[in-house]
Amino acid sequence: MSVKASTAAELFMKAADVHGTRVAFGTRLKSRLWKPTNFAELYEEGACLATALIDMGLERGEHVGLLADNRIEWIISNCGIQLAGAADVPRGTDVTDADITYILPHADVRICFIENVELWKRIQVLKSELKGIETYILMNLDQSAPEGVLHLKDLIEKGRALRKDGDRRAEERAKAVQPEDLSTIIYTSGTTGSPKGVMLQHSNIMYMIDCIPVDLGPHDRALSILPVWHIFERALEMFSIAMGCSTYYSSIRMLGDDLKNVQPTFMGSAPRLWEVLYMRILDNAQAAHPVRRFLFHTGYGLAEIYKNSLFYLKNRTPHLHKPNPILFSLGWILHLVRWILVTPLYGFFNVAVLERIRQAAGASLKATISGGGALPRHVDQFFNYVGIPVLEGYGMTETAGPITARTLNRLVIETVGPVLEGVEVKIVDLNHGEILYPNPKNKHMGKGLRGEIHVKGPIVMRGYYKNQEATDKVMKDGWMNTGDIGMMTFNDCLKILGRSKDTIVLASGENVEPVPIENRLLQSPLIDHVMVVGQDEKNLGALIVPSIEGFQALGFESMGVAELADHPDVEKRVAAAIKQEISAENGFKSFERVTDFRLLPQT
């Protein structure tokens, strides 16, 4: 049974009643030994903390700093802050000194939770710039609080004693929280200028968790590996609480082991994780015995044919142009015949070969949602072909998480899926500002037309904290300009093409999106990093960092990046790789060809 709530405070309260003694979170004690915290314990610890915070003078609507990474103390602290009617201002322990001294004063933080003593030592050096902060609270239960710092466990015990005497201020404060109240202010990492504080209401986050397209229940297990202060991971954790799912705090380093011993059925993930896993699988296949290598490539080749045809038959290939009914029907028949013919062979290799890949990547996974960046096309295809459903989503901090997301029933690869229920999306012409989609004046309502993505709905932020100018730049009449370029496909899924600020306009006037070109170049084992350039130039160029591992495999032993960048044979091989990848056969137009490049000696 899932929990429906209008605020985060109500969610914590109801989850304790509905899910009770079921495991809410697991914390690693040893490699395969986990300490469980059930839903009732989570709420009670949070209520004790909230009581102590209220007793300290924390007012409803105050902003509380929360500088910590994924750990049980994070969710307990967050629970306490929400129950007390305050809003958290989260960041990870890798936060820079510059961000600490900007974010905490800008957010009017008076009370700040810090994960460990190491972070406290950094803050001590910066205290002259943090004069508004009156109280620091140490979260790490294995460390003693330095002088002048309170300890989380002491506050919880103080609140517990007050509650034993009948103090119910936490419940009173929690019930007073309204959906339109602020739940969090998340500062985005600005590439230029100061970070902007995204104000998200309880209603934003609660609506979002109702839209997550995965069917979870009390018997499901989730791994938490993404930074919990990011809205994507945070929304998934709140979703798990609502569903009664057990969440285990993992890490990238321990992910391989945890996939085996936790056997998660669900996991939030980032594109980089799948890229690393993809390369590891390919490297293992290349290093294997020739027979095993042959079986791997044969198995994947059959899976590619089988899934290609299956996706065509189920309308799960991205239609960027209106399909011709006759050609589509003919293609449907040909794919059906091919699918029938390949099924017996695929069935054998699926069990004998592909099952091993699925076991290594998490055999119990019902699905994983990938967010926080674009999933490269070849990686997307690989995992969905071998039978690991990656549900790519598209969203941003300003929209409390996903705007669109694939579902198991609408898994159209190379897209970010259909728009979530209750959310509106329009595609706007970059030059003239006219609505391209949905527009009944345009052919096919504007599907297949490229433009800027604007979004509206209950997921959109209130605005940027104390920054009306920045808010006005992206918000107009309830619509938010995402700054991303995309189009709506003819099977009603959104396809992301790049960033409007990244669009390169050549001297010929052609608009080029560099991201698809860069993603294709990164498929070459010889290229580690790449940036496509060419604004106002006749042709495109690229800045490339050669791959040490890729060239080692070709016999360029004991050479660093700087040496590779100066080697004439490396330049010739990279030129050949560019020509091979960015070709008409791979779907690139003539003006999208990279005609010049420079090898960089470092990243």
C-alpha cells in the first residue's frame, strides 16, 4: 500500500503508520552486513530531532543548512527539519569553500548540520564569512563533537526526553505545514556567476513522486548511489518512502558488490555509470578467450536484430518524421518475419550469454531511471538490447526532477519518453518565439520540429531565492524556459538535441547541435574527451583528448596524454576515427562533418 501525502512532513508521518516495522533504510556496517532502520524508527528519530530543534528556537519556515552525503543521518536530519516546518538547504561534503561562504549566508541559514569533523575544520577557517550561523550540528555518530558544536545524537536524546514528558510540538508543527510552503532551497552549480537557489515547495516534490513511472512496493529494494542532495536522487528516496520500499546506501566503489548482495529491484542512476559499465563489459569481452569473445559478439548481434525488430513492431523506435503508411506497413511485415526467424537463435544466446551480462549488471533490477545528463545512444541501445531496461528521464532541479520519463510500456530508445501526466511542454522557435508544438496551424501539430523546450505544471519551482532578475529570465506566465533544444517525435516522446546556448551557427547560417556529434565521437575507443567548436566558421572543428587506454591497445605503450598529443601517428588515427564516426552512414549531414581538430595534452 502506497502513501499519499501533500507535504514531506505528512509523508514521514503516514509512512510510519502504514509501513511501520518494514525496513526503510539500510546502512552498511561491513561488506555484506547492513544495519536496518524501519519506517517507525525513522519517524520517531526525526520527531525527536524536530522537538529539540523547536525547543532551540527553530521557527516555522526557517532555512536550515544540511551539508552531508548519502547516509542514514541525512534522511533523519531531513525528516526532523521537515517535521519542524523548516526548509533545508542541502549540499554535499565536496562543496567548495566559495559555495559555502556564498550559499549559507545568501539562504539566511542560522542552524547548519555538518557531516563530519573534517568539514567543521574547513568551516572554522571560513567562520568570519559565516557570521549569521549561530549553531552547528555534527551528524557523524562515530565522531565526538568539537567545542562549540552540538551533536545530532544528543539532540535526538534531548527530544526523546521531551516527548516522554508529553511534548508533541513536532506533530503540531508538522500538521501546520502547507503544500505551498517551501520544502527545500537547492543551489544549482552555476558555470557562470553565483549559484542560484531553486525554491521548491512541498507540492512540487509530492506531485513529482506521484508521477515516477515505476511500480514499486514493500518487497522492493533500491540502491542509493547518486548524491542525495540532488533533486533526482532525493525525489527517488521520497518515492521509496511512499511506496514502502527499502533503500540501501551504496557508493560507486561498492556498487558491483551491492548489486549482488542487495539484489536491488530499482535504482536511480546517471549516464556515466552506464558508460563505465558498458566499457567494462566490452573490455572483458575483448580480453576473454576467442570462443567466449565470439559467443559474446554473436549473442549481442542477435539481440540487436531481435530487439530492433521487436521495437519496430511495438512502435518503440523514435519517429522523427511522419511515417508513410504503406512503407511503415511493409516494414512492419519485414520486421515481423525477421523477428520470427531470429527468435529461436536469440532465445538460446539470451540464456547462454546475455543472462551473464544481466547478472553482472543487476539481474533483479525491474528498471533503473537514468537522469542528470544525456545517455549516449550506443550505451542506451546496448543495455536495452541485452535486456536491462534503462528508463531515461529528462528534468532539472527547477522542475523538482523529471519532466518526461520512459516507462516500461513506452520505452522508446533514443528519447527521454512521454511527458508526465499533468505537465505541459511546448517547443518554441529559437529565433521568432512562436510556438512550434503543439500548434494546430503547423503540419502534424508541429511534431518533428526543432526548438526550445518550455514547461509548465505543478512541478515547476516557485523561483530563485532572492534573485528576481534570474527568475524573470526563465519564467513567463507560468512557463519555464529550460534552455534545452528538442522535438516531439511522432510517437509522442521528447527527444533532446542539445542546449540552446551550445548551438553552433556556422558562417553558412546552418544551426548545429554539438552534443550528438560529441557523443558519436566518444564511441571511438581512441577519444577520451571532445568538444566540438565552430561558431561563425565555415566548418566544424574539435578539441580532442586522446585515450591512453585506447592507444595502449594499439601498441602505444607507456605514453601519457601529452606524448600522444604530439605523436604524428596518433593524429592520423584520430583523423581516421573522426571520418569513420561522423559520416553519412551514421546519419550526419555534410555541414556536421568535423574537418579540423586539435589534440590537447591534458583534460
